[in-house]
Amino acid sequence: MLKLSEVLQSIRMSRAGFYRMRSRGQAPRLHKLPNGHIRVRRADLDAWLETLTENAR
């Protein structure tokens, strides 16, 4: 599982932009761990990126 900061850095997006996309249902699913940290599963991120490339075609 990836930290949100790692995801944002890899996709070169601001936190605010990511949360705007998330509010529209256009971002990978976030998981809140018991310690309160936010994570994104690598598989969810890869699937999301694949849908973006498919939509761009």
C-alpha cells in the first residue's frame, strides 16, 4: 500500500486536485488504516491509471 504523498508525487498532482477528483468519483479508492494514516492500494492505482489511458484513446 502506498502513502497518499507517494501517489501524488507519482501522478504529479496536488492534494487539492486529487480530492476534487475523488469528490467526483474519479480517483482511486483510499483506505484509512487504524492508526489514521491514508493509503492507496497499488492495484487500485494501476487500475485507475489504466482507465485514464483507455479514456484518452
